[in-house]
Amino acid sequence: MERRAADDPRSPVEPLPAATIVLVRPAQGGLEVLLTRRPDSMAFGAGLHVFPGGRVENADSDPRVLARAAGPIADPPFHVAHRIAAIRETWEEVGVLLATPASVGPPAATRRADPRSASGTARRSASGTARRSAARHSGVADRNRVALADLVEGDDLRLATDGLVEIGRWTTPRAFPRRFDTRFFVAELPAEAVLDPDPGEVAAHAWFTPRAALAAMADGRISMWPPTSTTLQRLERATSFAAVRDGLARVPDVAIGRARVSDGLVVMTGHGAFGPGGRPANTILVGGREVVVVDPGDPDEAFLDAVEAEVAARGGRIAAIALTHVDPGHAAGSEELRARTGAPIVVGPGGAAPLSWAVTEIGDGATVGSGDGALTAVATPGHRPDHLAFLAADGTFFAGDALTDRPAVIMPPEGDADLHRATLTRIAGLLAAGTIKRIVPGHGPAVLADPAAAIAAAEAVLGISRRGRWRGSGAG
């Protein structure tokens, strides 16, 4: 049961630990992900398309199950109980148990299936499949935990906990009466796996490319929570499970960054709750009394607490949330911050499509905020077609990913080199005219030391483009 702080009945419900698995499989040109639709009869998230998952139970730390887990079970960053919960929930919901016979070796979910081990797995688990299916559909009240412990021992299985890649962590917004602190894992569907959804938990299921799922959401054919749609945005750029493992794995939490540029300008960075932490996006607080928050990319509760505390310390309020673009690293925390403050979220033209929360699209020259926090939108397409920069009255230019100290050579699929060149030409012109006096980038230092050199470096990178487009994905 969810709990509130004992000394304050009005405090938010304490979130329960939870875990979810994004099952992926190879597809032409990239990956497909499994989405299930929750039955309309469910009290929580009815009708939404989700990844398999649920809360972490005490029995996910059962010594009998831990003994069958692969990986450093005593290492806190490994979060073995969360991994076991994710594996268990995936088995219960869609009938896929990420495990192999202990005698086979590395789990199928962590490598390409070796024909010998795959056939061995099929032979060894033939009777186990029937037993697992019977246990899952038996209706026994305690089937969640006891069945898993019995199965891993009875079938001599090794749980593929080391085949899961943690890519994010999300906490249900404070306004919700039921809250979960959920770790998101990605796992590769074993070659021999056959889906067997439980109709009590899964009304329908389908495999989508991430882009197709986001398009279906934009068209109103499916509905998703923000963590689901944001995770799909990140996976749009992954061409293989190896790319997920090597490029999207979440790093352990690091300190929240804070740089005070002036009395009305603070640049903050998240502490790694969402995705890779090697190149975090800058979250920028502009203004004293009326504050505009630019690019709140980390949805972690502690980071958003820090943003609010910074604003409160100056006696201000958050009046607006402005996104330079809707890549997850810049946008993921915006909905929770809106829910806390009531501040509207603005994005560039077309930016609403991949998001599962309400935003307002604006264009070149639009004003965001008021008073000392007022900003003017400057269209800067190229990194993405919806990309905006924002210009303050004192000449500070918030460039997002239009210009950073380290130009990206790997850009989003929507990136257009010709548009980006035109954006760089526009920024150079505003610098020459004295309209831009300093540049705060979307990544890296709080203020660019040499904007002209950064423009030249970016133009050099764009020289590798072909037919106005280049490959890959950006830092986000």
C-alpha cells in the first residue's frame, strides 16, 4: 500500500519501487518494441499502451531467486530486485521468461542465439514450458512469487538479470494517488521465445518500430504515458540491442550541477536519473520574479525539487517552460514541472507530435514569459525541424543544440544539414549585429567562450553531409 509521510497527511504519497522491461527484437533498419494495451477494466492506466512491468515485491529478494540471478547481486547500482521484478512481470504478463537452463551458459537475451544452446534450451525447457504456463494461469493468489521461485529451482534456470540494460528512471507525479519509482530496462527477445499474453493483464499486444508507435500516438490510435513515449523517442535512434547497451545505458547518479551566470540566470544539469550522464543537457532558469525554465530534461524528483528550490530562493515563480526541441534529454521533465507549477509548456512548430502531454506550439518571434524572464523565440531548425532558440532582452541567446561547444557529428533522423547551415548563418548575423551578446548552449559550459569558433566547427561538421542530411542521432 502507498504511504504518506507520517508527520504530514497532505504530503505526496511515497512512491513504491517498480520496474518495467522494453522487449526489443531486430527489424528492418532498426528495432521493434513490444507494446501491450491495458484492459479497460483496470483502475490504473486503463486502455493505455505500455511496456510489461509492475511493482517490486519483497519476494523478488527471495534467496532462492537471488541464487538464480546472473550478475553482481551485492552491487547496489545493479538493482537486482528490480531486475527480477521486471523479468517476473514480463513472464506473468506476456509469457516470456528471460532465463536459460543453468548448464547452457550466458542467457539468450544477452547474445545472438547459438544453434546448439538454442536447441538445448528448447529441449530442456519443453516440460518446463507446460509447467510455467500452468502455474501462470492457475489462479493461485500467490502465483507471482512462489511460482517463480519454484520454477527457477525446479527447471534449474538462470535468470537473465545481466542481460537487462537500465536506460532510465521515472517517478509518478506527486499529484497522483498511486505513485511508483520505476526503473526502465531494455532486453532482447530470445530467438525461441513465443508470446503468451495473460488476458487478465493484456487486452492486446503488437510490435512497433519506435517511430511507428509515436506516429500512432500522434494520430490518436493509441495512448501512452509520458515515460512510455519518451522511452520510444530515445529508442528511435537505436539500430540494434548492442546500440542500446553501448549508447543508452543509464549511469549511476551524479551530483546535480548548478552554475550561477548572473542574478537572473542559472544553468543546472540533472544527476543522471534519465539516461546517459556523460553529456547532460543544460536546464536554464531565466529571470528573478517571473522565471522561464528552458529545457528541463531530467524528470527525476530530486532534480525538479532542486529547480523549484532555486526559483523559490530568489522569491520567484515559474511562469513558463520553454523547450528548444523535444528530444527527451531536453523535454522529459517538462510535464512533471508543469503539473507542479501550472506553467505552460511551449515548443516549436510540429514539436507536439512525439509528446504524450499537452504543449503549445509557437513560432519565430513569439514572446515567452514576461517581466525580467521574458524571452523571444528564434527559429533555428536543423538539429530538428521544431528547434527554437530563445533570446533575452540583455542579448543572452539560449541556443539549445543549434550551437554547442562540441558540434554533434551524430544527429537525429529528422536532422537537416541545409537547414542547420542556414541557422548557423542566422546566428552569425545576430552576433555580428550585436543582437546576441553571449550564448548559453544546450550542452557543455554555461556560456560559450568563443561563439565564432563554435560556428566554424559546426560548419565543418556539416561538410560531411550528403544530400542535405546526415546520419545518426544527437546528444539529445
